[in-house]
Amino acid sequence: MRWPLWLCAGALSAAALVACTSDGNSSSALDEHDPRWKLVFQDEFSGHGRPDPDKWISHEYNRKPNKKGPDGWWLRENVRLTGHGQLEIRATKINNRNPDQDDDPYDYASGMVSTEGKFEPTFGRYEARMKLPQDPGWWVAFWLFSDRVHHEDGSGEDGTEIDIMEGFGWTDMISHALHWDGYGKAHQTANHKEFRPGIRSGWHVYALEWSETEYVWFLDGNEVWRSDAGGVSKTPVWIKFSGEISTRESTAHQWWSEMPVAKRMPDRFLVDWVRVYERVELPANN
């Protein structure tokens, strides 16, 4: 999940589709008996404490440093299982973690989990049921990533960041995006935004079908976008759920971020479940 000004350039669909209900769909949009798909990965996030270490890792570092204001960290302690069958990623106000480098009165933190080194598929259907945050100043994502995204060769076939969903804490806008050729001057992107009134007030199922020829995005079982921009990636990826907080002027005053408000923390991003399916090639009918 990246946050430069590319978001402002996407095609906006405000009322093209029916607005979501507050609860959304509670289960997979797939028929569990559909022979075209085989379940190959899932997590229902049962239990307490840390997510299953056989499936997930978390990185911890200063994700969004700012020399002119509070930093935005990724901390492992901000990712936990709720005990009610959910993964929770929190946004919090924390003590200044690097007082030897700046004199900020406080910092901010969120967190992430990924299947890096644990489960790295290519193609398939990816879906998760999630509830978005409410407060301004941070944004969350369900995305697929590989270090090969940094290859700059004019093509996304050897590595593309695939944003299944990005949600923003103060607006009912949802973004779906692709990024390839790194994040510098060669960076290329394609994206689509959906304005869905009430999207943050309930649970919704976000999904992506990724084949050798295209990507197709779904929200609560309804197709919202399809693309083959960059040439469809053929590279294994890992799954990521994350939150981001930044107080940089270049970020915090964009429509999709806004400045965090310390007194409104903590806030949370919830994931009820995640599932990955592999497409099954069925024999041709005689």
C-alpha cells in the first residue's frame, strides 16, 4: 500500500453501484461447493494474543518518519487477536520512540501482518471480511506484495503491488490499485475508486480474482473493477493487512489521509476472516 498523489488521478465512481448496507455480506461470495475453486489458505482469527506464527509475521519499525512532527510506527503490539474471532490492527498515540533524534511530544503507531515466507501464492481468489476504521489520520489496506515490484523494466508482469482494498478513516471512499516499476521516477499505476456511503459502519467482504490475463475486484460479491494494466503479474506474492499513519505535510493534507487527531485515538481496523482459493481446471464436457 502506497500513498502518493496517484490516488487523485483514478476514475471515480460515485453512484454507479448500489450503496452497501451497514452489515454487508457475512460470508464468502463463493458457493462452498463450487468445483472451480479449491480453498488453499484461511484464517478465522480465533483465540487471543498474537496471530498464528505459522501463517503470519509482523515487522516493527518507523514506517513514516517525519523530521517536522510525530513519526508513524509499525509496532507488533498494535496487532492482536481480539478473542472474538477477529484480527485487530490499532492506531494509537504513543510516547516518542526516538527522543535522541527529535523532541516530538509523542508519536503514532499502527501495525501490519503478512504471510511473507509462509504462504506466497500466484493467481487465485483472495477475500476477507473487514470493518474499517472511523477516525481521520490513518488508512488501512488488504493487499498483495512482492519485492519484485521494485524491478523497473516497463512491465508489471515480473512484479506488481496489488491493492485489493484501501480504506480511509474519515471518508467512505474505497480504492483499488496496481503499482509496478518501483516507486521512483519509473513508477506506474492504475487505480479505481468507489464512493460507498456507510461503508465504514459495518462489515463488508472485499475480494480479488487474479488470473493469467486479468485482475477482477469485488465488493460484497459485486464486481467493481477489472484491469490488466501493466501486463498481469506472474510473480508469487504475500498477503498483507496493514494500517498507516503519517503526519508529513505531503501526506496528511490529502483527501485520503488527513491529519491524525491524538485525542481520538485509539481506533481500530478489524478483519473477521481471510480465505484464498486456487482455481481448479475442470475437464471439458464431452
